[in-house]
Amino acid sequence: MADLSTSPGPSRRALLSLGGMTLITVRAAAPTQAEAMGLRAAPSSRPPGPAVSAERQGDSHPVGAALPDDDGPSDRGPQFYVHKGPHAIALTIDDGPDPRYTPQVLALLHRYGITATFCQIGEQIARHPALVREVAARGHLLANHTWTHADLTRVTPSAVREEIVRTSEILDRVAGHQPVFFRAPYGAWSRRVLTECRAHDLRPLDWSVDPRDWSRPGVTTIVRTILRTTRTGSIILEHDGGGDRSETVAALRTVLPRLLDAGYHFVTP
């Protein structure tokens, strides 16, 4: 995300004394380009938490972040890869359920006999419980993706706990079982978040292939990124909620059969 902020010039104050009177003149700092456009500069390269709207920024790592090497499973941090043999890969679907796009994704998965992991948001689960049950009934894995899609590195410890616990509880009520995996929005992990995962028997789940489909870069770009970067062990990130996901659905129509034709098979983490 481009940072539109520039360094503003300092305010100047001149004190002029005339006949015992002090004249104070203040010149305000010149507006930045971003301010002139009515925009606020982003505080960091990490995607911000979602605004209260129909659109939600998806779960990409900060631009330029390096992923760890695929050096085998670890219980010390998030899982970026699957380790289930040659040509095994995993597909994860985030930010749903959404009544517009989740059924379309489910239909594609059924057509190709693929099992995926749906990382779902508590607010969306509360709005669409029947859709959650349908995802589970079709054999897909449900994962905890917080209640509000908050960046947990920017909230209080009690808020971290509430975001995680509240979502696990509603998944248990709606789907009939506690989730096994937790995915942090934006891949934003911290010692506090990992500690809460351990406290609630949740395995932290990340990803290694990110086409940034949430940004709607175009179907061709999504397809090309997935096909170019997927290899044995990859965990692919896609989205069925948080905004217009028509490009995601269209891209899946192409990449799923092509990955199968390339000899890959889909597993859950």
C-alpha cells in the first residue's frame, strides 16, 4: 500500500512587539498531498483493521515480509506449510461465511472433490449460522479467524482473548465442535496471540501462497500467482467474504482443475 504522507514543514511563530503590544502570527503547516486529497496516511506497512463497511481488507502479510523456509512442522509458531507427502497442498478460504460467494466456492470444491479449510469470522458466523453448518456438513474444516477481523497485535490482552474465545464458542454452538486451528487476521502474530492459542488448544495457521485476491487485482493475476508460487506443502490463501469476491470465484474455476492436472492433491492442515 502506497504511503501518501509527506513530511510537513514546521509551524512558524513570529513575535513582533509594537508599543507594548505583542502581535502573534501563526502560519499553519502546509497540507500534505494525502490531506489535500482527504486521505489519512497509514501508520505502518501492515494492513489496518477493517472499517465499518461492507468491504474488508484481506489477510495479506505486510509488503516485503519474508516467509520462513519450509523446514518441517513446528509447535513453536504459526504453520505456513502442510507436511503430508509429495504434491500435497492446502486451500484455505477466509473471512466468510458470505451468502453471495461461499455457496459458489462450495459448489466448485464439490465439483472437483476438494476439501478446504474455511477460516471464519465470528460476526459472520452469527449472521449466517446455516451456511456455517453447510460448510461443515460438506466435510470442510472450520477455523477460528477472530470475531471482528481485528489486528490482534494492536489491541489489549483482554481483547485478544475475547476475539479468540468468543469465536470458538459460537463455532462450537453452531457447528457442534470446537475449532482446532486459529488464523490471525493479516498474519499478525505476537507472543500474546500465540500464548492465547496455546491456552485454548488452538494451532496457529498461516499461509505460504497469497494472490492478494481481496484486492481484486484481476482474475488473470490471481491465477498466475497461484500457479507460479504453489509447490508441495503450500497453503494457499483465498477469500469468500469481506467484499466483492467474484474474481476469487472466477480464478478458482481455473486454478483448481489445473492444480489437479499438475498432480497436486488437496489436504487439510
